[in-house]
Amino acid sequence: MQWLSVTDFFNMGGYAFYVWSSFCLTALVAVIEIVHVRACRRKILRQWGCDAT
């Protein structure tokens, strides 16, 4: 797919809502997953008496 302008790129050929909402939702889920895993890791390290660095 070729875009002639930045506006065409962000419109994604009429599928902008689907494309960008999917992209944002995926990014949000990835960030939540990273934060959750880090929090769980800190909790486990505290329970074991390790330094949570």
C-alpha cells in the first residue's frame, strides 16, 4: 500500500479506526503485562527475602 501524504497514512485507506484502535489496545495490553510481571516479581522477591532491585 502506498500513501501520498501523512493524512492518507493515518486514514489507512478507510480502516483507520480499526487499525489504530487495535494498535493502541495491543500497546496498552503490553504495557499492563510488563507492569504486572514486574510487580509480581517484586512481591515474590520480597517474600523470599531477596533484594527487589
